[in-house]
Amino acid sequence: MSTAPRPERVAHARVRDVTLPRRLGTLALVTVDNGLDHSKPTTLGPAGVAELTEALQTLQGRVRRGELAAVAVTGKPWVFAAGADLTQVTAVRTREQALALGRNGHAAYELLHSMGVPTFAFVNGVALGGGLELALSCAYRTVSADVRALGLPETGLGLVPGWGGAYLMPRLVGIERALEVVLTRPAANKPYGAAEAARIGLVDVVLDAADFLEQSVRWAADVLDGTVRVERRPLDDEGTWTRAVARAREVLDATVAGSRPAPYRALELLSAAREADRVAAFAAEDDALADLVMTDEMRASVYAFGLVSGAKHPQHAPDSALARPVTRVGVVGAGLMAAQIATLFARRLKVPVVMRDLDEERVAHGLAAVRSAVERMVGSGRLSADAGARVVGSVAGSTELSALAGCDLVIEAVTELLPVKQRVFAELEQVVGPDTVLATNTSALSVTAMASGLAHPERVVGLHFFNPVAAMPLVEVVRAQETDDAAVATGLDVVARLGKTAVPVLDRPGFVVNRLLVLLLGVVVGAIEDGTPVEVADHALDRLGLPMPPFELFDLVGPAVGLHVLTSLRADLGERFPRSPGLERLVAEGTVVVLPRPAPGLPRRVDPAIQAVFDAAREHPRRDTPLDGQGLLDAVLTALTVEVGHLLDEHVVPSADQVDLCMILGAGWPSHLGGLTPLLDRTGYSERVLGHRLLPPGTADVPQD
């Protein structure tokens, strides 16, 4: 795993003259293009910014000589500009270098603002971060109707909009919308599409994609001759600005809780943008950017971004040509997970799906769950009515095993009991064809053991989906002891076609995500059984910025499922996974775990009754003094370090970065931590517990000279 940055893919600034209609003169069109196809989006590194600066300075000279009526900027096909070149940003070693990144970008973009003639951005494709800020620096913006990614994602990468966005955005769309663009949308990883961007005033007009450039030139001419007038909203008053910033700070305190600096620095910039002049505001952006570039948070965030972006090509995957065609899918079971899986297959693969369960009532319940899920998607606009009808019509139900006979892939989603799953596979083998791939959605049981009694165990593979299936992006593709390359290749191909990210893992207890998450929960409940108060335990990990505290995670997973997996892992892996009398009693008594969330953005609280359950179940505390919050955090990170060492020793995944990929996509582990292993390296746990770092120095932290 190399930490050296790749050479900059220089974004060239190619200029050509366009004759405007109606004898309005000449428009100089600058096309920002790295010379590569759309799979390698144009990004702006130091050399690219320098080339853009030189091109715009030349155009300023032509403007002064009266040669140009307007200047416009556009991008290569499907890409306007996807922001700064992050590989060059992470190569920065000093704050002075980081400061130069901000200043040079501002200097280049300011040439558009001071060009002396109207400037236009013809946004023909992806415009993110510094790419969108390039468009903001122009006086007017057109956008192609098919553009689906406009936004300022910097706070999700440990940065701030540093090339004008924090100052220009609230002036363009208002402070409330600007807070959404800069803070809310990056946290949800939800950029804007063309139509929505136009509604909030981010762009001026949406034009058809078929002849977008020609229409943009005509629209620019209409602006120049006064046929089109673009009105700008007035600056929000001081009270509106102050109240919006205060509300945003409350939400940050409730959700981010000080765990990372970037959103707070961005909020400071937005707060000050109303009163600051342009020069002072840009200088403040430079300082914030320089500070953040030199943080481990930024390096870890970019590392996580690179992992997720590169996950389309799984490590150590067999030849994709071995994948078998899947034209019909069977799902054994009709419960919650089975219905979700059936809906996903019908929607994404567009193939017939049949759910089989033991009686008509269960089958009917499963089909009703599919219909309900589709109705919600249609109601929210995620599916058209016609597409929804097609999905519902594609899913059938049956109590007959023979209904699965013609399936190319059958996945079981029945009760998590090994004998039950073994019986399901034994029955399936009697009715399906010789090339049918048999898959299991088990979360912790041995796939090898499930397949052990079959005539053809080589075609059994694990496809571990996470709940909720539609939302969670990860699928662990599990290779059992006898699984052949064709079954794994088929699993990987299907997962990719489902729009999910596949990570190949070996068949070891709990695979990656559940093994680590359940261990974390086991350590937390173990501390409570040793006397740590529930409220202290539930907030001990807050400083990590995890997506939810432990007991909210218990509520999501379900205490019974958590107990089952913990018990299974303890049986396979031993005392590292503690027995939990309190959790056993919690499940037996059906105690409510968390109370309803009191208000949007505020955390839920643990039911006080849980403390009584754990107190009553306490047997023999292992510690004389209960752990405080810091002690529990230390215990959790120590246990996770030990377990990551075991995962790598057992070759569950080939490298530590694949642990991080699993935790980011399967557990929502924060990107600002880089996943799990950068945190363990940065805090010294790896070297203290394992005797070595898990990642090369500088991979996800600031390089040390």
C-alpha cells in the first residue's frame, strides 16, 4: 500500500473564441479538461490552477484591448470540475504549502470576478467543491438538465469550502440554504441535481442536455443584450442570519458533538460572511483551509473517500468472466430481511423473484411487505408508478419448494440457526439446477458448516446484507472452505448490479462488521455489569463521533439479535466475547432499550429501567472499581485492536484498509476517523497492543518528518 501521491492529472485550460449571435461580439470559452475520459473526472491541482490563472490573465488582457464581450467556463463531457485534486492536497507537508493552496485558488477565481466583462459558467456535468466554486465565481450560471451532482462536500472531507464558497454561497442562496449546502448535504452525502439547484437559486437556468453548449451561448447573448434579466436576492437581514447560524450550531453540537473541527470552522466562516468584505472573507477561508489540511481528520477523511471510491474493484476477486448469468432469483423465507432482499433484487436486477416460506400466511405477509416498501418509494419519488408496479409484479410467493427450481441464484434468509439453514440447503439441492448458486444471508454462522453435507458445497457463498437492505451500501461476500471461484464471481457480479459495494471476506465467525461491532457492544455491556452506570457507558464513545451511541445501536439491531451473535461469537472465538447476564435478562424480559427521540437532531435517551435490569443480573464483577467513560473508551479500543489483529492473522480480509472499508460502509464508522485502523494507529493502540502500525505512516494521517 503506497503512500506516495500519484502525479497530478493536470486540468488544462483550453480557450477558443465563439462568435455571439446578433453581432454581440466574441465570447472566449475556457474548457477545463484533464484530457482523460469521464471515468477520471477533472480535478484542480497546483499545476491546473496555475494554467487556469495564466489563461484568465491572458483573457483579461484581451478584454482591456476590447476584443471580448464575455468569458465563459465549461468542462469536458459529463464533468465540469470535481473539485480540488485531493491526492495533491494530502501531499502537503507544511502549513505554508497548505496556505498557498487556498491563496492560489482564490487568486485564479478572482480573475473571473474582476474580468471586466460578464462571465458565465456553463455547468455541463459534475461540479463539486472547488469545481462548483469556479462556477460561483462567475456572474451567471447555466446547467445541463442531466447534471446530478452539484455541491460543496468539503466538510465531509475534513475541509471547508476554501475557494470562495463560504462567502459567496450565502449571498447567492441565503444563509439558511447555504448552511444546508455546506453542512447538511455533505453529512448526508446528498448533492443537488440540476432542477433542485435552480429552485434554490444556485444556478440561473436549466437547459436541455442535447445541445447544452449552444443553448448556453444563446442564453448568454440574451443576458448581454438585456433580453434576459437575472435578479439576485437581497442579503438576509442580521436577525435571520444570526438565528440560522444559532440553530445550525445546536444541530452540530447534538450530532457532531465536537468530534471533528471542519463543520465548526465552516460555520464560523458562514457566520462571519455577512459582515466581512470579500478580501477578509477569502483570507479567513485561506486560514481555515490551511489549518484543516494539516489535521489528521482531513487525511483520514480523504483516505476513507479513496477507499470507498476505489471499492468498485474488489481486492483478490476471481475473474469476472466466471460469473454465471442470473435471470431468476429465489429467496427462502418471507420475513423482514427476506422481503427487503426480494424487493432489492426485483428493483435493481429487473428479474423475476420468488419468495418461498412454509405457510400461506407468512408468504402473504412477505408479499405485503414488498408492496409496502415499493409504495413508500413511489410516494417519495424514488420510483415512478410504472417502475413500482413492475417491481411488485416481479415478486411472487409460494409455499412449494419446487417454485425455486428454475432459479439461477437462491438466497436463504431464514432463522439464524445452523441446523435450520443446513436443512434448507439440503432441500434446495434436490430441486435446483446444477449451476444454481446457493447463497446465505447469515450474519455470523459458519458458511462452511452450512455447506458441509451437500453434494456440491463449492456453489455455496455468503451474501451478508445489512439492515435496512435498501440503505446500507455494504455486502460481505463470504468465501467458505469449499466455495469455488464461479460462486464468488457470481456473488460479486450480483452485488455490483444491485448497486452495492462488495467486500470479499473469508468464512470466519462474524466476518468483519458484526465481529467488531458485537465485540464493541459486548465490552460496553460488560462494563455495565461491572458497575459502570448505563448513562456513562452509553456516552463513553461520544468523542469518536460514531453514528449512534451503543444502546441506540442495540435498539436498531435488536437486543435478541445482538445477544444471539454475541453468544455465537463467544462459542467460536472464546472469552474475548464476554457472556452478558444483563443482556440475557434484558432480552428475556423484553425491556425497552431507548426512549423515543425527543426532537430532531437530539439524541435519544436510554430507558432508566435498563439500569435496574443490569443491576439485578450482575453476578461477579471483574473489576474492583467500575470503569469511568475514559476507561471504557480505552477498553473498547484495546479490544478492537486485538480483534483487528486476529482478523488479519486469519486472513479474513487481505489488508487493514479492507477492515476500514467494511466498517465505513457496513457500520457507518465515521469517515473523519478514516474507518477504524487509522484511529488505532493515530492513538497508539496498534503499536502498544500489536507491536506495529496497521497502515503505513502517512496513509491516513499527517506525515511526520
